[in-house]
Amino acid sequence: MTALNWLLLAILLPTLAVPAVLLAGARERISLGWLTAAPMGASCFLLVGISSTLEPPHAQVVSQPWIPSLGINLTFLMDGLSMFFGWVICGVGLLVCWYAALYLKGSSRENRRFYAGLLFFVTSMLGTVFSDNLLVLFVFWELTGVASFLLIGFWHEDPEAQRGARQSLVVTASTGLCLLVGIILLGQGSGTYSLSELLAGRARPNGGILALMAIGIFGKSAQFPFHFWLPGAMAAPTPVSAYLHSATMVKLGVFLTARIFPIFGDTVLWLELLGGVGFLTMVVGAFLAFRSNDLKALLAHATISQLGFLIGLYAMSASVGMQAEFYHTLSHVFYKAALFMVVGIVQHSTGLRDLRQLGGLGRLMPLTALAGFLGAAAWAGLPLTTGFISKESALTDLLELVKLHPLLGATFLAATLLAATLNTAVAARFFTGIFLGRRPANLTFHRPARSLEIPPALLAAGTLVFGTFPGLLNRPLDWLSGLGTHDKSAGPLALWHGWNGELLLSALVLAVGALLYLTSEHAGWKRAHIPDWLRFDEHFDRGLDGLTHYARRLTHALQADWPPAYLPLLITFLLASAGGIFLSVLDDVSWEGFSWRTHWNVWRGAMAGFTVAAMFGVIFLRRWSAQLIALSVAGFFLTLFFAMYHAPDLAMTQILVESASVVMILLLLARFPSSSQLGLRFEFGWESRHFLRLLLSVGVGLFMGSLVLFADLHRNSEPAGREMLRLSKVAAHGDNGVNTILVDFRGFDTLGEITVLFIAALGGLGLMMRYKRGPRRSNEALPPGFLLGGEEEAP
Amino acid sequence: MKSVNSFMLRALIGLVFLLVNIISIYMLLRGHNLPGGGFIGGLMTGMSFILLGLVRGWSELQRELPLPPLRMAAFGVLLAILSGLAPLLWGQAFLTQFNFHWTGLPLLGELHVGTPLLFDCGVFFLVGGITVKLVIVLARSTSGLPAFTPGETPYYASTLEGGIEETANEEGDAHAN
């Protein structure tokens, strides 16, 4: 097998395993977590195998045509960046499966949807990071959003989960559309959608495209002002939070920033836009984390802050070069996923997530406490953890930037220091609040399974090992950054850089952070609630409500629920525009071949007479049911025309559609009160509005009639049908031309049509089956991920 | 909505249902060479279920359906897509058709079948399923729906008017008198 096939297998294997998981889940008493881990492990193994075949410094591109007419090929780019993310996705995925297998309560029948979503997510993530074609990348990018929606909404009866899932989907999908526009502009401008070609120097970047793509990045990576969906997404089960919303999916923005950095690095806006938003988000996130009480909300805000930091670092990289960029990401993956799992264990064993109600758990579960300590230490950036080295090298970059851009650099540096200080205090609170202090009397506790504690411990151990011996990572990271586009040399990682400014600043941050923690602890975290004006999620919901409200008002203003009010307008427009054009070209029309006599036939005449008679019935009958039946009588007479012209397929279809639609319309109309009960009466009369309606009806009739006549007049001398009929025997092996066209020649169209039919039917059913849902239920939901903070709510 | 109260219909509906379905499947199978096909067959089957519902009552029909109609429709779409995807396994283009010709089969004698038949079956299931589902939902909704807003109540939550047949019967009686 070629490299392409191996890689495709690695990407698709998780999704291919979905049916197996769903089927296996139908049986009780089967551990789906382990079953799910198998394809992920296989993917991981395949990726490692593939990367061993790669040779620095060249990235490998493998390609297979997919939709050649649109220039879309199934092309994959294997370089250091994609490999790094591929390993992270599969590696953390394995640990998350392990964790979820023990974490999720409930039967496998209930949980199989969860694992299926997880596997689908892995495929879409791998597809995103390995795609070479930007459009394919975008498709996978959006699929991750869909997977995230499904997983956040896993407990779909919980209003919080509904709200969180909806918000995340709306935000990431709508910002994704901006990304799509950016991609199309970039691709059209440069003449290629292939990343490898763009990176090789064919790109024509500009600030506008960058801004559009940046919006997509900010939405996915929960950057200000789109940050609010991430805390809402915390309504998901904890394994999902640990995996999607801290370790992988939200890192996609960082990934794309890294991807397009060589293209846009020299663009004017790069540093200002990405750096500005990144560092602003860093401060906002840290501030919000500082003011949260709910453990998951706190971690979510800290994640937002950290993502801002990562994107900010890439923003600077154009000026000062990239130092250990993979290391930052890896460090965050390790400690944040570990902390989320710790929170999950705490919630699992106590049922609580509010810091104010927790405490003293350290002695009860020492291993988790240790993992929590290491994670929090890396978060705060204590020495001997990955966080410390990450912070040191970031400070080095920032100090470099100050030399190049004094104002911007100083602002970014100040923002970093401020955010780091806040994060230190929050990390200290996180650890002490859960594990130290006195255990509240009313706290119920049951021991978590021992093996549930292992995955976070493993991740936390990673922060310690790679923080103490960063040299271990030197070779793999060098290999990764040497492969493909990321050829900026990263200096060897080391724990000790000597006495320098970075160390001083680090110490300062830790000291001030500790001081902040102590004062806040002393004050009892009284101010720990999020001020209303920073509740972007609520503003967003209000905006959405306002939109529907406005739409309803507009609909009422336009009276669109009352056809007689707007139909005359539409018809007048149709007649005026189309009829006008028709009349203006009337002189050029050749009347050759048109004669009243040539088509005359007594049977046809009789049919036409019956049809017209039925139409008179439609007009003059008084009850709508009778009118409707008269209308269908006209339809049945039309069927006879088809039969006379040797089109039995059409005739049969027409008869069936006619009868089905009569039944359906009768049923539909039965839902409405009769017009007399609504106080409406339709009378024949010669008032002006009746006259107008009559005029319009006659006009439409004449227009359609003449359209038919003219269409028939200009018949092509060589109709396509004859060729189709000839081919249908030869190529499609069938005698019925209509059918061969439907299922063979135009099979693709039919496929599209039946899919659309199915979707339309689902939409119609959604409108008709109005069970349970009232008008404004969704707004009564609690805000996402938060226990309503503040003194007044404290228990 | 009430069902039609006629002894003749009740007695004959089973037979009619069977006959219509035999014809519809015949239409489906012969579609490639003679008038017919998945759409026509599916619609006929759908109509047979509508008849059944009209005579026996909709809630009873829904209870007695062997398969959820929406699943049948989804299965149809899936079948059509799969019949298109299958050629990819042999390196052919999407929706390439294969034909099989057998002679000397027991009972059937000579048989010529192509993969388009699978595609047509997909259309059959989709059209049949959707027709049945939509009509059942429409029919059951005539007994009144919760409205989204109070303003919609007179339009959707109609409990004022009875079923079509009811009013039709009343009117018929009025004329008879």
C-alpha cells in the first residue's frame, strides 16, 4: 500500500469503527470505552509508522483526485505540524477513552452515541490537520464543529447542554463561513487551493484575507469576542471537555495559525490583529477564570486565556522567530487535559463542582491530588514543570519583541504578566480549594475507581518529566520542526537559562500571584462572580432572541401569513416584468409553423373541453372541498393528454401524484377552521378588488398559456430524447427511456432529488409535529457551565 | 379525524391493499423496461397505506405499521447512495451500473437484472415512506396542535372543525332531507 492509503486508513479507521461500536453497544455489559480505544490506538500506531518513513526536511504530499472538475483533490500534507497534531489527537484520545470507560455512568446502550461521536470527531480532526487542499480542510474543520455539537449535546434533555451545544455550533459554524470566504479569496487569488503549493510561495496574501481567516480561527479557538461558547460547552461530559474543549478541537485555531503563518507572516495585520486579539483574550480569560467558582467554568476560562497566549505567540513569531512552539502546545495539552480529568473525578466522587463547597479531598484521593498539584503547578508555571519552561521561552520572545516594536511589545508583555499573575492565583485557588483545608461537613464522598485516577496522573507526570528533563523532547521536536514548513530553528530546550530577565519576571509573577491569592483567600473570594456586562453568552442569546423577535415583527408587518395580501403584488410583478419582456420581443417571434388547424383532433378537443369545465367548477363551486375535487378532476383529464401522447410513465405518475396530493390537501385544509368561523366571507361581486383579482387571474392564465405555445413552437429539429432512447438500450440496458434517464443517465440528479425530498420531508414534519415545545422554553435555561456566582447566591 | 364508516370498504380493504401492493411491486420490478419504476411503485404503496388509514383509522395504522416509515425512507436514501458507491470498490466511477444475465433459473427462466434496480428500490422506499409518514402526521394533526404563539391558535390549533368526512356526511344528509 502507498503512503496515501496508509494515511487514509489512519484517518478513516475511527469512523469506520462507528457501526461496530453502535452494534456492540446494543448489547449490555460491554465496555465500549476499550472498544473505542482500539481504532484510535490503531490510528496512532499507523501515524507513528508513517512518520518513521518521512525524511526531513521535506514534507510529503500524497494525492488522489476526488472532484477533479472543481479542482478538489484528496491531497494530504504530511509535515512536522500535522504529524505533531496527529500524535496529540490520537494519544490524548486513547487516554480519554480509558477515562471515559470508567467515568460514564449508564448502560452501553445509552453511551454508544457518545463513543460514536468521539470516533467521528477523531476522523474529522485528523482530516483537518492532514488536509492539503484548503477546501477539504474546511470541510473537515466544519465536521469537527458538528461532532462537537453532538458531543456537547450528549445529555440532550438537559437545557444547559442544549444551550451550550447550540451556541457552540452557531458561533463556530458562522465564523467558519468567514474562514470559507477567506479560503476562497486566497485560493482564487493565488490560483491554487493546495497548501503545499501556497506554502511554496505561490500565495498572494493580503490583510483582508487574513482578517477573514482570522475570524474563523478566533471562533474555533474561542478568542475574544467569541470566547463565550467555550464555558457553555462545558455542559458536555467531562471526557469531552478534556478532549475537545481543551486538548484538541479548540487547538485547531492554533493549528491553522501555524499553518498559514508562513503565508501571512509578512502581512501587515499579522502581528497587530492576531497578537492584539490573542493577548487581549489572554487577559480576559484569566480575569474571568479569577472570578469563577464553578470548576469547569474556571478551567474553561483558563483555557481561553491559554489559547489566546498560544495564538499571540504565533503572532509574534514573524518578528522574533518561533521558539519551541510545539512545546507550548504540548505543555498545555498535558496539564489542561489532566486538570479537566481531575475535575471530572472530583465531580464523580462528590457530585459537586463548586469550589466554595469543596475542600480537604487531598487525603481521600492522594493520586488525584498529586495529579491536580502537578497540573496546577504547570498552569502557574512553577519550576520543574513544562509550564515554567514554556513561560520562560515566551518571555524571551516577548523581550525580543519589545526591542523591535517598543509600544506593541510592551503592551503584550504587560498583558502576559498580568494574565500570568491572575492564572497563578487561580491555579493556587484551584488546588487548595479542592484538596487542602477542612472538609465541609455535609460533603458526601465515594472513592473513584483506582484506574480512573491513572489517566490524569499519566498526563500530569508528563508535565513533570518533560519539565524537569526538557532535553528528552529536543530530538523529536527538532525532527518535527525540521520537517516541512516549520524550518525556523528552535534552540535546544533547557531547564536552566542562567540569571536573566526572564527568570526575574517569572519570579515576580509567582510572587505577585501568590500575594493575590492570599489576599483573595483572606477576603473569602467575595468578588468571585462574573459581572453582567462580561456575560457575552447572555448577550448573544439576547441577540438571537432579538433576531427572531424582529423577524416575527417583520413578518407581521408584511402580512406574509395572509396570501391574498401579498399574492396580487407578486403576480403583478411577474406579469409586468415577464409579460413586458414577452411583449417587447413579440415582433421578432416567427409565427412559422403555428396554425390552429394542424393540431386539431376531436379527442383532444373533448379533453380540453372537460378540463375547462372542471376549471369552471373550481371557480364557481362554493365549498373548498368541492373546489379541490374539481381541481383534481382537471388534473385527471390532463393525465389523458399524457396517455394520448404515448407517455404512460408520465400519466401514471400524474394520476398517483394527483390522488396523493388531493388527500394531503384535504387533510391539511381540515386543520383550518372554515372561513365563516373565522368571520371571513368570500362573495362574488364587482367591487374593484374583485375586478383586480379577476384581471390578474386572466393575465396569469394568458401568460402561462402563451408560454406553453411558444415553447412548443420553437421545438428543436433534433430533440435530445431520440438520442437518449437510442442510448438507453445500448448503454443502460433498458427499454424504458424515462426510467433509464432517471436511474442511470441522470442518476446523480435523482440521488440529489431524493435526498432533498427526504430533508424537505423532515423539515415539514418538524413544523407539523409540534409536541412539547412551547415558544420560549429555551430561555429559561440556566447559564452554561456556571453555578450562578456571587454572594447573593452562595449557599 | 374519524375513519370512514362503511362496511363494504372495511370488508374489502385488505384485499385492495394486497392487490395494490402486488401491482406496485410489479411496477417497481418492470420499471427498467416497461412503464413503471421506483417512484410510481413507491407512490402506489404509499397510496395503499393511505387507503388503509382512511378506512381503519390513522392511529391504528400507525400502531400496526411493521416499520417506522421515516426509517424506511432513510433506508431508501442509504440504499440509493450505497448502490452508487458500490462500483467505487471495483475502481469504477460513482453510479456505474452492472448488469447480470442469468438463464435457466428455476421458476423464472431467463432473468436480466442490473444494479439500477437497487437504486430504484431506494427511490421506492423513500417515496413510500415519506408519503405514509406525511399523511399520518397530517391526519393526526387535524385533531389540533399546540400553537407557537397565541396569535396562531385559530390557524393551527383547530378543534372547531371536524374531519372532512364528518362535515361532508352532514351536508349530504342536509341535501337528502
